[in-house]
Amino acid sequence: MCKGLSSLPSSCLEKAKEMRVMFGHLAETHHKQKDGKTLQDLETLLNSKGGLQAFRGFLRSEFSEENLEFWLACQNYRVLPSNLQKTKASGIYSQFINPDAPQEVNLDAETREALLSVMDSPCADTFKTAQQTIYNLMAKDSFPRFRRSHHCVEAIRAF
């Protein structure tokens, strides 16, 4: 029966504490960029061409690349001239939002319905809520796993 940590000799406990500090330092060093900053946030990654490529490769390996593709499509959409927005909005909806979309992203029914109701008269902020939802999903779910993957090393090299 396990008696817990108190049954271990103090020298073992001290050694374990030292190793924890050392491994923590190694993990942090693993995520260092060339300029000494750490790869702490998704925004930094998405603003780097090499980081973006590495993250895309990681998401592809997890079969969840549609989240990044949707986010990028929304970024491009926001800067389109207003005369092109309706066509592009329809394409984004068909590609990512529609329940039968080839790259359907995970959005709640309320967000989907809100988007459908504005498809006739889209504006630059049409996809803002949906884009933020997907960004939050990537930041909380995909990005932490990415940071622990070999793809992260590629991103760090790209900085």
C-alpha cells in the first residue's frame, strides 16, 4: 500500500524538487524564440509566416485545419472592399458555417443563426463573433497542444 511522499527519504524528495525545476527550465527553454521571448500566445504565432505554417502543419496532423482556415478567411474578409463582401461572405458561409460545409467549424446554433440572418447584407464585422469563438477555441485547445509538439520547434526556428 502506498504511504505517500512522506515515506520517501528526504534526499529523494530534494532530488525530485531539483529535477522538477530543471525540467521546468528545459520546457521553457524549448519554447524560446531567437530574440529571447517565449512563444506564449497564439496572436504572435499567427503573425509570423513560419509560425503560421508550422501551426497549419500541426492542425493538419490533428485533422482540425478548418479552424485556422476559417480564421484566416475572416481576416481577409474584414479588409475587402464593401462591393466584394457579399460574394466572399457567401463563400465563407458555404465553406465553413453551413451544417453541410466541407470544412465546417464548431460554432453554436445561435452564432450560426445570427450569421445566416445577415448573409443578405454583410458588413466588415459579419464574422467577428464567429471568428473570435474559433480563435478562443484554438487558443485554449489547439495552441497548448501545439506548444508541446515538434511543430513548435519549427515555429521557433522561423522567428
